[in-house]
Amino acid sequence: MTGKTENARGANGEAKSGWRQSMAWIHTWLGLLAGWILFAMFLTGTASYFRPEITRWMQPEVDIAPVSAVHAAMTAVAHMQKIAPQDEQWTIFLPDDRTTTTRIFTRARPDPDPKAAKPPRRPEIRVDPATGDPVAARETKGGEHFYRFHFQLQIPHPWGRWLAGLAAIFMLAAIISGVITHKRIFVDFFTLRWGKGQRSWLDAHNVSAVIALPFHAMITYTGLITLVAMYMPWPVAANYQKPATFADAIYGVQDDGKYLGRRAPLTPIGPLIERVSHEWHGGRPATVIVRNPNDAGATIQIARSNADTLNARGQTILFSGSSGRRIAASQPPGVAIETAGVMLGLHMGNFAGPLLRWTYVLLGMTGTAMVGTGLLLWTAKRRREDVKPFFGFALVERLNIGTVACLPAGMAAFLLANRLLPADLAGRADIEVAAMYWTWFGLALLSLALPVRRAWIAMLGLSAASFLAIPIVNMITTDRGFFASIARGDLLFASFDMVMLSMAVLLGFGAWRAAQPPKQAKRVRKPRAAKPPIQMPVRELTDAA
Amino acid sequence: MARTAAKKRSGAARMTVRSVTALIGGYAAAAGVATLAARLLPLDRAEATAWGMILSFLIYALFGLWAFHERRLLMIAPVIWGAAVLSIATAFALGVRP
């Protein structure tokens, strides 16, 4: 914020050093550098609060009635016995109110020869909990795609996660510096002046930031905590010879199961599920991990659902897989481990019921708006009608269009591709994902051909049209259109259509605002004397002087 | 004109040093301090480790912000890099918690 920095200079031109001035400056630059990534992380992260719902929408042919956890676990294990009895580990996610299918990940036993290539990761298996048969549905990444993009950014491991972490720490520093910058935080809360150019963008940025400030701070910090083991592994190294020991301490139960190489039939899973439900006084088992199935050293870990607890790391009970003997149960964690677990839980929001979940989504949208308005404020502050824009200004403006106006169209394209591609097309899941990036980056490139204002209008308009198209295409390509969903009381599909319509209205409103002739804002401050439009190193210059 | 250009160049160089100090030095210092805390806190091993990890990002953010608040580069660079070297060296000297 060059303005603030300038104001800080006294009559003799000496820069005063104060926390507010320096924090305003750093807030501007941190926010700008990380803004585009943060916008994408906020938007896709917000969508991820509906991860299972998006997956269900993207497989409209799946219509599964709920069954008991015992039954689901039995059919899942029976299926795995059929297809991969010798694997090293099965991880089975039992269905619940939100996810109707059983999801299974399996890991092949690694070749004992250390030089052998690692076996490739197997794709997720989805089975019908009633029968244990693989779900016959179109292949799709579903809500998992937005979720993964939210913290991996579709960049190869581990760089995507590092970049997301960098953006998050910038965000954290931007929040702290932003709070210090705003001395009038409660006044800002009630101030929103429309149609006043730069002042309006500042108001919008303040309102969206302040209204949900605790949420923004919480979601940023807890987001860093989700990947703390990768970002900050050093405290573990100082206290443990083997990092795995710390992991055991976190999960509260140590699985010492070793592969013995002696065959032994796997104990029936049904009684174990009944037993843990009883021990948890009705708490729902969510995850079943079978290590070394059909071996004498087999173990079965059953973890409790975190849908009813704030701590994302629920209780776990460990059984012998050959005898069914209860080996151990997780101990209640200490304060710090519990804190970390609650932080995880707060970030992912699995504990949230429908009302709280929608609140999460609205707050996430506020975060998206905060980042978006902050990006626009940067350009609004530096726009001069009389001077040819300098390169950095043009770059920021074009990146703003490419992110704020074009990413929504990309996300809509992902959903549209799901409906428009033939259901049995080979490799369609990857084509859906590709559709998002081709649309997003394609439109961003295309927007370069238009003058700035026309580009905003066109891209926001296209994004709005893409979202508007989703309910229509859904109605044409499936028998689960809006009216059919209402008629059969299918709240999920009906709400999905309504959310798509709301997105279209929101983006359409943006396009309409962008199309209004720019009003000459009455400057609150006296116009400044002509000076170079960018003053980034001004503090450094006074330093150097 | 030439003097302004030279000033600008020197300003850019100083800004680069400042940014690297904040970004990399700040991370190293935060990692060192968090690790040392995890190693020395008189708590259960797992608890001390978790506190170190949880607080590390706050320490990082504060180091980073201070690196841009304090105007004297000759102040921030020695303090941040010094804290990093000192804390990491101490953590190595102490070794893994017995």
C-alpha cells in the first residue's frame, strides 16, 4: 500500500517507522504474490466441503440404499478376498449418510528385492455395500478432484504441496499484518460504499475479511497443520529415532503386525464391527484397515467415525486378524495431540451437520471474496487513466482476470464434461480433469485478446453461462433433473442444481457490474501529485539513502 | 539519473536479501526454535513434539513479518540467521531425546 507508506512520511520526508505502516506494505505484497493461488485454493477448498455430494452427483446412475456397517464391512472384505487376497494392506472406508458406496484402497505387497520398482498405486475401488459388487457407474474423480487440487494444485508431488504451504504461510502473515493495519476494524465491519471505485473495493475487502476473520485465521492455520508432518518434520526428528513411533503415538495405537508368511484364514469381520460399536456405545466404525490379510500375522484396525467428534483422529481398536483377539485400543491423547486433532477436524469440517456445513461453505466463499477483492484492490489503487499501464500493472490485471473470472468456468467445465462425455468412454475421468484446465487456461489466454474491461465482462459472463448450463445439461442427459428430483424428494440433486444457479447469478452479477460505465470516484483524500505509479522499494530506498 | 539507477539497484539487492532472510532464514529459524522446544520441553515426548510442530508456523510468520518491519537490514539478517544457526546447532549437539 504505497498510499499508507506515503502518508507515513512526515513533513521532512523522513519515513516514520510504525507497525501499521510496515504491516500495510507487507500485507499488500504478500497478498498479491500469493493471491492467485490462494483464490484457487479457497474456491476449490470451499467446494470440497461437499466432496462426497459432488461425487454422488457425478455418478447419477448410482442410487444405493443404506445398509448396516456390519453388512457393508462383510461385503467389502468378501470382495477383497476375491480380487486381492495376498495384498499387503486393505483400507476400507465404510459408507455413511453422505457417502453411499464403500471405498477401498489396496496396496500390493512390495517386492522383497529392494531394487525392484515400486508397485504402482492402485486406483480407488468403489463397491455397493449391499452386494459387494463394484459400482457400475461412469468413471470419475468426483469431489476428490477439487479436494486434491485444493492442496496439491495438480503439480507433481511434493512440489504442489510445498507451493500450497508457501501460499498458506503467506496467507497467515497477510492475516496478521492485515489485522495490525486496520485500526478501525469494527468500523470497517459496517462500512460498504458501492460505486465509489477504489474505495468500494477497499470496503468490500474489509467487510469480507473482517466478517469472517476468526474463520480465515482458523482455516489458514489449521490448513498448515494438516500437512505439518511434511512441512515441519524436525521436531519429530529431535525426539524419535524412527518417525513411525511418533505416528503411532498420534494414532494412539501401535500396530506391530508383521508378515509371517504362514497362511491363516482371516477372522470374520462382522463380529469385530459389532464389538467396537458396543464398546463405543453406538459410535460408528468408519475405517477398517486390514494388514497382511490371510497371514498368521494379520491385524485389523477399526477406527471410529469423526462425524460426531471435533477431533479428526478418532478412537481406534486393534485386533488380531487370525484369532480376532482384541490386542489394544487407543489411549486418550495428551493436550497437544488432541489440539492437533481438533485443528484437523476444524479444517476438514467432517463433524459439521448440514447447517454448520452450509455455514462453512458460506465462510469459505467469504474467504474467496476476500482474496478476490484484495487482488482487485491492488489494481484499483494503481489505475491511472492518463498514464499507459506499466508492465507489472498489466500483468497483475491479466492474472486477476485469468484467475477470478476464468477459474469458475473451468470448474463448471469439469462438471459439464461429466455429463457430456459418454458414460463408458475409456479414460473419461482424466478427460474431465483435463476439461477443467483446458477451459480455465484456454479462456485466460483468450481473454488477452480483449481489452481489460471487455475481458472481465466476457469471462465472467462465460463463467456464469457455464454454471447456468449445468442444471440444464443435467436435465437433458439424466433422468435426475431439477423437477424430477423435487418430485422424488431427492434433496441432494435439487440442492446441487440450486447451488449451480446461485453461482450463475453471482457471476452474472459480477459481469453486469463490470459492464457498468466506471464512475469517477470522489477521492476521499486529496489527489496526490504525479509520481511514479509503483513505489514498492520505497522503504528500501530510504534505507539505502 | 545514474545515481537514481544505482540507488534502485542497491534497493533491489537489499530487498532480495531481506526476502531470502524472511523466507528461508525465517523457516530455518522457526524450524530450529520449534525443534529445540520439542527437544527441551519437560513434557511427554509426543506432547513436546506436537507443541513444537503446532507452534512452528506462528514462529515462522512472526520472524517473517519482523524481517519486513525492522528497517535495518543489518539487524534482521544477523538475528534471524543467527537464531537459525544457533538453534539448529544446539539441536544437533543435543541429539535425539534419549
